[in-house]
Amino acid sequence: MKFISWNVNGLRAVAGKGFAEIFEQQDADFFCLQETKLQAGQIDMEFLGYRSYWNYADKKGYSGTAIYTRHEPLSVTYGIGIDEHDHEGRVITLEMPDFYLVTVYVPNSQDGLKRLDYRMRWEADFKDYLRGLASKKGVVVCGDMNVAHQEIDLKNPNTNHQNAGFTDEERRCMTELLECGFCDTWRHAHPEEIKYSWWSYRMNARERNAGWRIDYFLTSQSLVNRIQFTEIHNEIYGSDHCPVELILK
């Protein structure tokens, strides 16, 4: 069973850069998107054999998530059930027969860490949400989690220390999430490999591969033995992020 996750940084923009061809080539069972930057009715992009689910931010042109799936879910949930967090279109959960699939676009702490306090509240509540799901059945979590967990996960850890996405606080939250029963599937399969999933548009960062690994597939421990393959598709362009992949047996 193949999963793809991609922060497209505006689906309408990437639609003009070959998104449909990339989608078809990937041939995934589940194709999850973050930062769609859409409102309902602003794009008509469906694919034969797939149904799609969308969560839109209240604010126009901001945030947003989507999931295309070949498999009909038992149920679909939007958000995490906490009003403070559920106006930015950041989470969709599909309940499948033997697992939950959660796609997430985690809030950025922003320049000057203006939103770090809010981010910490989000992290605590989102962790509780995932733990609640995992108490019922396996969980697959994917998306832009806006944190490079370890120094190996970004090109310049020293100069980026305490910048958004590489603060001690954000990294600690990822550690705590993993310690409470989740697996970083890429790092599990590639303990020492350096590969990035996001590059700034500034200073030719992608050409210099001065990137960050901030896009993840996590699984609950009950699914770890089903991990068959993981990949970071840094050969695919169209966004400042690239797609990431997980295959479960």
C-alpha cells in the first residue's frame, strides 16, 4: 500500500507545473497534500479511481490540506476537535479498516518565533489527538511537520539553531511524540542518510542542496513491522518541498 505526501505550496500554482503527470506517475493508494491554499470551488482536479477530501482554512489563500484515496474510508474527520486549532485547515483523518491516516500541516513558528507559544499548545494537543487514535488501531501520520528533528536533518544546524523549525522546543516536541509510540519511518530505514525535503527559495538553496528534512511519515509502533519502503523524492520539482513516500506491506 503506497502513500505519498507533498506540501505543494499552492495547488493552483503546482497544477501548472505538471502536478497531474506527477500524480499519475506516483500511482499511490493515498496521495496527501498540504498547503493547498484553496477555498472550496477554486479548483477542479479529480482523478479517475480516486475520491478526495479537503479541509480549507477560513483565511483565503492560506494553509489547507487534502487527501486523494483509492480506498473508501470508514469515516473522515476534519481538524482535531479543538476550536483554537481547527480554523486553518491543517488536519484530515481517514479511518480505514486497520489504521487511521492523518495528514497534517503543522503551524510554522514564524520569523522571530512570533507563533512559538501557539505552536507549543498545538504540539501538546496534536500529540494527545494522535495518542487517542493509536489507542484504537494503527496510525499513519504524514505531512509538513515544520521541524528538522536532528542536526542531520538540515544543512546548516549551527546557524539555524533557535530559528523557526529548529528550536530546542520544537525538536523536543518531536522527540516526545516519537517516545510516546511513533516511528520516523525515513530515519528508521535510513539512520545515517542525509536527504532533504524543503529548500528556501532564497540564495539558490535547492541548487546548493542547502535544505531541511521537515516532511515526514510517522507510524505507530504497531505498524513498524509493515514498513517496506521509504523515499524522499528530491528529483521532483514544482514546489519548495518535494514529495515523500511510504510503502506498507
